[in-house]
Amino acid sequence: MNIILIGPPACGKGTQAKRLKELFGLNYISTGDLFRQITKQDSDLANEIRSYIDNGRFVPDELTLKLVEEHFKTLDMSKGLLLDGFPRTVYQAKQLEKLINIDYILEICVSRQCIIKRVIDRGVCGGCGKGFILSQTNGLVCDECGKDIVKRKDDTEEIAVLRYDDYIQKTYPIIEYFKNHTGYHKIDGEKPINEITKEICKILEK
């Protein structure tokens, strides 16, 4: 079973992907995580990718495809794939179809206003990387590893608006490309997290 999760940054793709990974035993690929891992390295490629991410821009297709294809080689593909943040463009989608059979496309829909609110209110542990909703934390340290909760420097209202507009312009055409696929489903991403998970599981278990 190969699944694509589509939706704007901060729509909840990562949260749902991690749950589905555990429930169905899938390989989970987050291009956002791959990019962040690479930008910790000291190389020309890392510097190039960092320049896009730090300015709130999407990494170009060719760079993204190169990273994803290399990562596929490290996985047991028989377990199936759960793709979060990829493909972002129709070109990427067409190239992906040459590599794997796509069973489900799940679009998580969230409004622009909701995205901005979520981005401003989210933090991450500077140690283990666990995500937090700042307004719901009782302190400024991670409850798992004790390290400080910090804001990613790209989590600003300005960059949230830029990324959402980039999504509408560059990524939303994928919905038009996939909308007639038998596995395409639209999910209300503004519902409570557990309700979203239940709705997705019903789709996948049919």
C-alpha cells in the first residue's frame, strides 16, 4: 500500500503520517525531515537546500527527486510507502508514478487563517525534535528529554503566508492531476486529530 498525503505546510500531515506508519507498518518518508537532516551537514548540496528552506521556499524538483530516489534505495519497499510532503508538483507526481504504484492520495484541507495560527503556535524540542503546541505546554522544556522547546526560525507568520501561497500556486495543481484517481479522498484537517485519524483509517481499511 502506497499513500500520498497532500496539504499545505502545518496542515497536520506529519502528525497523521506518524500515526499511520505505526498502525499499518509503512515506510514513512517526510521530505521535510530529509531536508532538515541534510542541512545539518557541511556540503555544497546542504548549503543549496538550506538557502531555499531558510527563505521559506520549496526545494526545486530535481534536488527533491534526487533525495527521494536515493532514500528509496535504503528501504524495504514491500512494506509500502507513506509519503509526506512529496510530491509537491505535477512534475514530481509524474516522476513518482514511474517509480511506484500509488494506491491512495489523501488531501488534508486546512484554511489559510488556520495554517498561520498553527505555525505561530508551534514549537519543537531542541534535543529530540518532538513537536509541541506552545499554548498547550505547561513549561518551556520537553516532557520526554528535558531539553528546551524552541521555535524553528522558519516558523513565522510571514513565511507561513509565503508557503501557503506557494502551495496554492505550485502544489494544488496536483489535486487536479489526481482528482480522478480512484484512491483520491479529501479530509477536513481542521477536525480534532483523533477524528482525522479515524476517518483516514476507515478509508484505508475498506
